[in-house]
Amino acid sequence: MIEMHHISKTFRVARRNAGMREAVKALFRREYTEIKALNDVSFTIGDGEMVGYIGPNGAGKSSTIKIMSGILHPDMEEGTCVIDGRIPWKQRKEHVRNIGVVFGQRSQLWWDVPVLDSYELIRDIYQVDEAVYKRNLNELTECLQLSEILRTPVRQLSLGQRMRCEIGASLLHDPRILFLDEPTIGLDAVSKIAVRDFIKRRNREHGTTVILTTHDMQDIEALTERILLIGKGRILLDGSLTELKSRHSGVRKITVSHDGGNTDRQEESLPEGIVCTENQPGQVAFAVDTTRIGVSEAIGVLSGRFAITDLSVAGATAEELVVSLYEEFAI
């Protein structure tokens, strides 16, 4: 179980203006700014849960992951973080034996040697029993389709191949908890689906707890039900994706394709409850609040303004739901 209570983290960052004169001044007198990356963060994650940890850039997601993995320690005046009975930054050796970490923009594999050499070094670092290592290696090779690339130097792998190898490396020692920070960044559609399927299988068959941070809401929809929203270092929302969708269940997206006719009426103001969200030549999208105006009435209004050639009605996407949360909490 992961328990975080009232965790804060402050970074002291040097600042100076541009120019040689300012650079020389900074040699003798530096100015610093304190940045509150985390501010009184609290949550609990149970064994076997898969949780999406979302928020805009700079919200504090990676800082939280680094504290939970023992890379950073929080401000020490208050707050506690206990994971499976251990304090990550105080009991690092015992802690890292039970966690796996994947940072999408950093590698734990050695660049110039074959992937298998990196795996064997990781086995020695974690002191994994030979029988356990072979069992895990065979399972990961099959599930992640690594057989063709294990003997290839990491620098010669594509991004999708490397990310599959990174995930394999993080699981060689049978961790109970898996931290995934942007694990599908830059991957093509086929690689993303393969990674998602593997993570779901790992959770289902091994009960691995998964904490996923990503900007890709398709990852969140495919893998998690519970989401934690962080903004400006604070937890703003802790709930299920279903609850989030129900909060905005009255919003419908109407996309209108038109031939450019009725140009005189297109500029008229829209009735309350209809907001234009996208306007491109030949296609316009609208968000319709069905608590204020019915879908059929909205379609009637739009058909009077556009020479419609095609029309579609859909619920709000996960990305739109998250954007609405950002707007609601002003982050």
C-alpha cells in the first residue's frame, strides 16, 4: 500500500537576467527563487490498483514519482510517505527491490551494449535468483516481443523497441509496484497498444500496482479507472474516470461539415448552451450543454445557419474532460 500524507517539496532555483554583465554579477551574488513543486499532497493507493496521475506540465507529477521511488526526499518539517511499510528515501535498498520505474525520457539501459547485457547487469544489481531471472526473462521476452532485439545494442533500437525493453528491465526483479512516467511518449499506435496490453496483463496476472503519469488520455482510458488530478502542486481531484464523465455527461459535441452556404447567418450569435470549439474551412465543431438546450434544438439552430453536408454527435472525449477540469480549477 502507498500512503502519502501532507507531503511538500520545495526547490531553490537560481535566477538571473540575460547578458555578460549579469553573468559576472551572478558569480558573486546569486539570486534564488523558491518553487513549491508539491504542496500538502495526500493520497492512498491500495495493492493491485491502477491509478492515472494527471496534470499539466510543471504540476508536480514527476516530483511525486521521484519521492515515491526514493530518488528525492520531501521537505522534512512535516508529512509522511510510507510504501509497503518503508520510507522510500530512508530505506532505499529495501525499497527499490520492490518497485519498478520507467521514465519515458530517461533510460536505464546501457547505450552501446546489447539489451541482454543490460538485463544481466540489472539481475546482478538486484541480486535476482537465477531461476527467477530466467523465468521472468522468458515471460517478458514473449509478452513484449523482445526475442529479435535482445542481442541488439540499445542505440540501434527504435523508440518503440527501446520502450518495450525499458519496461522489461523494470520488471526483471518481480516488483510489487510499477511507476510509469510517460511510458508511451513518442510511440506509434501499434507500439502503444502492445505496451497497454502488457501492462493490463501484468496487473491482472501478478497483481502489480501501477501508477501511470501521462498526457495521453487514451492511456488513461485504456489502463485506469481511478484518476488523481494535480495542479500547482496540490491534489485537486481524486475519483474515477466514470465519475468524471458523469460530471460532464450533459455535454455533447456536434461536428458540422458544410459547403460554405448561408454565410450571412453563420456570424449570428449562438443561443445559450452552444459554444463553438473549432472552426475550419468546411467544418465547425460545437460543445452543446444539454441541460440548457436539447440536441435536436441545437441541430435545428445549426441547420438554419449552415448548408450541412454531414453531421455527427458525440460525448465529450477524455481530453476535453481533462481540459474542462483544468479550466474549472484554473490551472
